[in-house]
Amino acid sequence: MAVLLLLHGALANHRQFTPLLPLLNPELKVKAIDLSGHGEKKSEPRSFSLDTFCKDILQASNGEPVHLFGYSMGGYAAMYFAQQYPERVCSVLTLSTKYRWSKEIAAAENAKLNYDLLVQKAPGFITALNEQHPCTTASVLLQQTSSFLTELGIHDHLKPESLTNMNQPVCLAVGDRDKMVTLEETVASYKALPNGQLAVLPDTPHLFEKMDMEKVAALINGFFR
């Protein structure tokens, strides 16, 4: 079986999947990676982008076709990669990935990424970011993430009409208690996929760390067989 790459969400790194890994089917060849600008993978200024993330996936794949699982931002990167390099992707599973973006939505999300405000209201969070991302600083990571979301708000690369040519097996999963990603936008994207599947995880919020890892593992093990 081709390697299954795990792609983390925004402000996270490959260790986000540490609680999940022991629950995955041991027959799966799994590799969790850091996307540029996260964890230990350095990123040059202005290179924090979908195209840079595609290069990360290409590097991790060693030129071979791969399966992709992406959480939130990682799912967006996985789907974008599958569009750009369809011959290199066997299948894709995304979880809690937001498919509907606009300038207004991006601005609302960016309001949560204000470094000075977080230093005052959530200093522990800033400390954790600095510890989890030795390749950068919390200030730079928040700024680059904000710029990334602003770009999504302008271009919205994964509109439903852009998914109609994706012929790989693709499953879009969302939690029923996700307050960032709506079921409606997930269903609209699912319906556009020629070979799509839809999964709704019960009693599941957006934040990966608050999800039931048994449910997430069952989703992954069931799709990548």
C-alpha cells in the first residue's frame, strides 16, 4: 500500500497526531509530517502558502503516489495538492476542513490570531506555540497564518465547481458540533466530487485535541483499506 501522509492543522505540527497513531491499522504505512513554517520545518518569508505545502508533500512522498489525510488546514492542503498533482494521489480524507472562504470569513478568523491580544489573554497559549514550533516564533507563525487565511478569503481555491474533475476516492468528514466548519459547505463540496464520500462524526467539535481519537481512527481505518 502507498504511504499515508498525515497533514496537521493550522498552528500545529506533526505531533498533533501522536495520540492517534497507536490506534491506526498497523498495516497502514503512516507518516506524519510538518508543513513549512510549522514544528521543525523552516519557511522562508512569504513562502507560507499552498504551493509551499505542495512542495512539502512532494518531498515527503519521495516521488511516489500517496494517500492523504488532512485535518482542517491540512485537509485544504491535501485537496489542493490532489488538484495540482492528481497522478500522485491515490485517495484523500479530510476532517474538519473549511471549504467556504470569503474576505469576511477570513477576517473573522484572523481576529482570533492577534498576537498582542493573545499575549495578554492567553500567555500560556503563546508559550506553547513557541515550544511547539522551534523553527519560528509564535508572532511570526500567527502573522503567516493570518496572511494565509487572507489569501484563502480572496481566492477560495476549493469551490465546489473546482472539485468536479477530482476522480480519486475522496471522503469529506466533519463533526456535528463543529462551530467553524458547517455541514452545509461540506455537503456542497461532497456533492461536487465524482467519487466522493461524506462522514459526520457524532458529538465531535472542531478542535482535534478535543476529538475522540477512537472515532477518528475508525474513520481513517475504514477509509484507507
